Amino acid sequence: MKRKTRKRLPNCEQETIIGKTREEKEWRIYSCDETFKTRLARVLKKMGRKWKEIDEYGVECTLPPGCIRINPPRELSEEEREVRSERMKTMRQVQEGASSLEK
């Protein structure tokens, strides 16, 4: 089966629009951004949903409110950063030890 090829926009023209009015229960999403569409496809597949192709570039779908979160950037203190760094080093050492045992 031959795969349908779609036209691709230049990166500077690829966009994603997420919107919702107060009366709507779900978020409306339009995207012609190839990277975002890949991520969106995974979420939709897990939820048993599909998108609708709008034009030769973009797709549109809806998602429930729990799927969209807006959070401020996380600010870590130097101490928290060091603790997380040490935790990651330990995890990597454990993983390296496990992978060397498998060989």
C-alpha cells in the first residue's frame, strides 16, 4: 500500500493554534507543525481519537481540558539542582552496571 505524501510548509510557516471559548467543553487544536503533529498523534491514539485533515498541510482535533496544561517554568535552587544531578548520576551508574551484566 502506497503512503499518501503531503506537502510540507517551511519551518517559519508551521504553526499550532490551541483555543477554547468559555462555553466549549474541549480544546480545539489546529496544527500544520510536523513535530507537534507527531506528538499529537500519539496522544490521540492513546485516547482512541482521530484528527480531521483540514487542508493539504494541517489537521484539526479536540481534546478534553485535562490534556492541556499551562505551567510557569520550574525554577530550581542550586541545592535542588545538585540533588537532582547526584540522583541522575546514580541512576546512570545503576543502568550502566545492569547493561554490562547483560553482555
